[in-house]
Amino acid sequence: MMIPTHQKGKNKAQDFDDLDPVITYRHILQTNLGIKDPLRVVALCDSDAFYAACEMVRLGVTDKPLVVLQWEGIIAVNYPARKFGISRFHKLKDAKERCPELMIVHVATYKEGDAEPGYWDNVDSRTHKVSLDYYRRESSKVFSMFKEGLPDAEIEKASIDEAFIDFTKPVRQALLQRYPYLSQIPADAPNGVDTPLPPPPLIDWGTDSHLIPIYSNADSESTDEETSQSAPLTWHDIALRLAAEMMHKVRVDIATQLGYTTSAGIARNKFLAKLCASYRKPYSQTILRNQAIPCYLKPLEFQKIRFLGGKLGQALAKEYDVSTVADLLPVPLEEFQAKFGESAIWVYEILRGIDRSEVKEKSPVNKSMLAAKALQKPITKIDDGPHWIRVLAAELSLRLNDARKERPNLWPKTLALHAGHGYGTARSKQAPFPFTKEVTVNVIAAAGGKLWKELVGNVTGTIKVTYISLGFTGIEATDASQQSIASFLDSPAVTGVKRPNEEKNGKPSKSRHRNTQRVRSRPSSPSADQNTTSFTCLECHKTLSLSPKLLSTSDVLGQAYALAAMKDEHSDFHFAESVAREMEPEVKEVRGPHKKVKTPKIQEKEIGPRGIEKFFNRT
DNA sequence: CATTTCGTCAAT
DNA sequence: ATTGACCA
């Protein structure tokens, strides 16, 4: 296919050549067109000054200037305070001078031993850690309202205060309902289902949305609305309008019921929706018609585009010594490909208003959960680590157990510890996290403490750590088989509490299983030996071989071994074994030459080019 | 221009 | 398993 822009500078009109595609009955009748759908409509909706709005709701404040403080820094400024010229980068003192009646709210904090975070007037970064949990909870209320208000839309949580919403499906439904003749291919249609749709009706753009202007109106007296309404309507414009109505309704509901104002951008794809969402703020929404894309995009600094704000955008700016989208339009695709490889097509298309990325519905549960602390005074002694690890562990415990109130079957697969000083200097250790139902501060702190030793243990002398974080990764809702094993592993015997009825013959007693369910039928024939995974008990050298059928459970068993290793108790091994045996009775017991022990115990690792001694600066 | 505390994904 | 890029 010929791309006309290969000739430098010439074919500007054809840089944006897909703004008014022919839409046929096939397009409107066919579902699952995905990103190729010429009637695709995507919105980006984000909360205005979200943290500040959360505090206003919490404190019952309306309209008063307010900032949210995190230690000495302002992290959120509500719109009334912005009227005084206050921004996130001002010092608190400057902000107070600009607005003496400014309300100042410090984010919730807690210290070691606190049951939960709280709001305090006097906070001390040397002893306390920030908790952003209140904002997470409020955020999930907002997302619930998106879901309830837009049951047919795909919704992708993009951050704590932002969601992409794919309106294509609900808009299609509304289109066919409002204009039923679209579903009837006329008898005299020349090309049947491939006949273009009749011209769209005239519509009122309404008053709930702003419109991005279609012509540069710098020296024009007409308003944005006039210049944007002047272009002839397309069916895509009708689709945008229908989405705007739905978006507006949900936004009003959220503002009324939760007290959070939002702003939204509505366009044909994700990156354009994100861009135009901030066209007017707060509490407004903006429609970007296809015809308005060129004049909106060309003067734009390309580093403001999502994913061009980092290294790639810098590389582009440096390579061509330019800053706007229009500056890059003459660059042929081949040149991008030579210089930017994989990203070339994506960049080339983005510059032309094309974005193939899909709105991907995400699990309501985050895949990771981390607690982090920046220390203004560095840790210098290895023994100082465990204190902060306990603080971080307490938060993780609180948050995980809170999440489990909604979803009891949530399990974190690994625990990771990061530590470092300054930028780009972090090191980390991670290990499988023990599979227990009782995720207590002690369990997390013990596992975290092990990681800490692994990370800094072989440094002799002084360390320097200004940043430390502890987090779960691989958080998932387990299936029933894992739940049954988990509840077994949480039985008192496994968790270390002695119980009256110990098992006989290595087999657990019935009573221990009254809360577990049998979920897997036996495989009809056992698998061959070469496909099994073996575990050997360090103490008695008994080896357990698991068939591939138990792939998922062997994963769980791995966690059981982690627990055993952590507690230095070999008895857990045998409990794990008996569970496996019960679930798959042909699990083999092997005696004889000991195979290599497979445990999740962290192996001592060779220090790489950026050695640990170099990394943790001696002082 | 920036801090801190998040979170996701990909390369190796 | 570890590191880093990027987002807000």
C-alpha cells in the first residue's frame, strides 16, 4: 500500500485520510469489529483533583480552598485553591501566603504498632508512614458507579482516578434503537449490505459537552462551538453524541451520590480521549470529532501524548530537534522504523490520530499491592531494616485482609522487597509467599525479614538505604482446588498449634477435612514418571513426586514448602504431602537415593556488575 | 523543573 | 528472579 506521506512535506491533506470513512449497513449490523469499527467511541473519565476531593468529602467541605499535604509537599490542590494560583509544586508557606484561609489536610499516617492509619495534625516522617488507603476505597466506589451506570460498556481502570470506557457497544444499541431504519437494508440498495448508510440526521450537540474546534480560530470571532458545528455531520458524530449523553449521566450521578466531580474526553480512540479530557476542567466533558483531529493534533507538543512523555518522546525530540506533532508528520515510516524499531508504526499512527489499542477490562483486584517508605535519614545499620519492614508488613496485612472481606479467595504469590538510595539504584529480592489464610503482620514481617537478610546480609559494615518497599505480586483469586488445600494448610496442625487428633499413617483425620472440599476427580491413568516433579524432605529424605495433573497444586505445595522453610519445621512437608495424596491418591512415594531438594529457599546469588558493595554505599 | 507512594508491564 | 520504563 502506498503511503502518500513518503514524499516529505507534500501531502499534508492526506496525513489524516481516515477521518470520514464510508460506513455501510455491514458496519452497523456487524458486531465484534473491534478497533476497526468505524463507529468506535472511547472515553477517558478522570476525577478532578481526586485526593483533595476525597478529603473534602471526608470532612464535609464544599467550595473552600484546600490542599492535601504529604510531609512537606503538596500532593493535591482543589479547584478553589487553584484560583489563588496554588499548585502542587509550591511550598506550603507560599501557598499559605497566597491564601491565608487555606485548609491544609495531611494524608493519613500510622506508625509501628498502630492498628490502622489515622488523620493527625502533627505528623512525623521519621516515625510514620503515609497510607493512601482511603483514596483507594473511594476510588472503588467511583468505579462501581461506572459499572452500574454503564453495564454494556467495557471499562478499564487506568489509575486510581481514571478509567477508559469503550462505548462502542452501548452506542451501537442506542443507534439502532433511535434510528431503527438503520437495521433495514433498503430493497433498492445497490450493494446490499455493503451499501453506505443514508446521510445522518441533523442533531443538537446539546449543552453537556464542549467541542474541540475544527478550524484554527485564533483570529476568528466565532466560538469553539460554532467552528466545530460547521462541519457536516457523520454517523460517527452521532455515535460520539450518544456516548456523551451516557457519559454525562454517569458523571452527574457520581457527583450527586459520591460528591466527586469528574472530567471526560470522548473520541474515537484511547489516546485522543485521554488528550481531550483535560481540554476543560473541572467537571466538564469534551468531544473530539474526527474532523477536529488534525487541527487539534498538529500544534500539540507530542511529548504530552500518552507513552510519549518518557524516553521515547525524548528520543524523538532529540533526533529531529522538534516539539510538535506537525513537525514529525513529514518523517516517513521507513525512517521511524530504521531509528525506532518496534515503536515506529505506533508512533507513525499516533501522529495521525490512529490508536489501535483496546480498552481492556481489568480484574477489579490489583495484581500487586505494595507499601513503600522513603527515608530522609538513610538507614545505616542492617538491624534498622526490620523496624520499617514491620511497618510496611502491617499495612500489607491490613490491606490484604481488607480485600479478602470482599474476595476471601485472594492469594498473593510472591513477596518482594526493594531497597535503594537515590534514583535508579534500587535492588530487590523476592520469594514465594507462604500460602496461608491467616496473613498476619508477623508472617509478612518474617518473610520480609528473610528477604532483607538476602538483600543486605552479605554487606559487612555500613549500608545506606533511603528507600524501602515491601509488596505482594501475583495476587489472584484462587480456584476451588487451591482453596481446599489452603484451608487444609491453615489447619491448626500446620499452622503450629497442636491438636488432639494427630493423623494416623500419614493420613489426615476426617475431622480435619470437614471444611475442605474435594474438587478434582482422579485421573484415569497415572502419568509417566519422567513428567513428575519431586520434592524431598530435608529431614527424613522422603521424596514426593507430583504428576503434571497437580501442576496448579504443586504450585500451592511450593508455597507450603516456603512456609515450612520459613518456620524451620519439617512437619509441614508431610502435611503438604498428605493433602496431595488425598487429592491424587497415586502420588508416589519414593525412597532411595535423594534427589536434589527443591524448595523455595532463596539461593545465594552472585553479585552482578552492580555489586551489592557498590550499591549500598558505605559511609 | 520537582516528591512520595503508588501501580503495570516488559526485557533479560 | 531482577531490573527498569512508564503512568498518576
